[in-house]
Amino acid sequence: MRFFFISAVICHLALSVANAQPAPTLPVILPAVVDTSAVKAKAGKPEIHLKVLGAVETAVVFPLVALQLLSTALIEGATSESGIASVYAGGMTASGEKTRAGDTTAAHRSIPFGSRVRVTNRANGKSVVVRINDRGPFVRGRIIDLMPSSAKALGFSGLTRVTIVVVGGAIRKE
């Protein structure tokens, strides 16, 4: 719901700019901060009060909302996800390649073969870019299988929590 409202505001302002018309001031409705200990909850849910912001408040809030959208959509990438990474031995891959322990490759369930992915260890902040060349992991809760050299570069062996971001598409070999 929040994303839809923010998208509608951005589209409205973009159309105003495209038509060379001054953008009208739009009221923005945001939930107010509520002290849940003082509010009597109905069916276990606290009441949320909405506040309509004026033109000056909107001028302050709108850039912050736009910055938040840019940071989540562009900096982190639309194809980022977090979860558990594991180490695997490789062998013959789903893409037809044979891997070795020193390769910087990985297995993911759906990212296209050849795509470059930045894997960041959430425990220590270390990251490595790997190439997807296999399918997996097939264990519930895990999002990526890494070769031992990539896991060593991230500073773990076994399992760790990671964030992955696609940083490059598949590279064609000709």
C-alpha cells in the first residue's frame, strides 16, 4: 500500500514536470508515532492514527521518501536477497561445466547462468563476486551454494548469513 501511494505521488510529479506545469502541493498521509503502552488495543492490535502533512512538511518528507526508494531499488538492486549460504564441492554443474574447488562460482535456484553476483557476509562485511553456473541449493532456507575458495574469501566454512546482489548479467562466450 505504501509503495503504491509513493509511486502515485512520483508519477503525478513526473507528469507535472513533463507537461511543464508547476507541481501542485500534495498532502501526504503518514502514520503518527503512537505509544502502544498507553493505547488500548482492540483484538491485540494497537490503534494507528494518521496525520495529514501540510505543504512545508511534505517538502521535507518527499525527498526523504524518494531517497529511500532510490537506496532500496538502485543501490541494493532490484534482485537482492538475504539468507543462508553454504559451501559445496561442485563437480559437474547444471550448466555443463566441470568445477574445481578454486573457482569463484556458485549455485542459485533462479539467477541465469553466467550472471555475476556480489555475495556479502553479514557477520563480517566481507564480499566476493561470483559467477552463477549451477542450480541449487536444494536445502530449505539456503539461498546460494558457494565454492570453497569463495567461502574462504568471505571468512566462513559451513553456513553463514549473506546478502546477494546481481551486479552483472550473463556474459556471452563466442
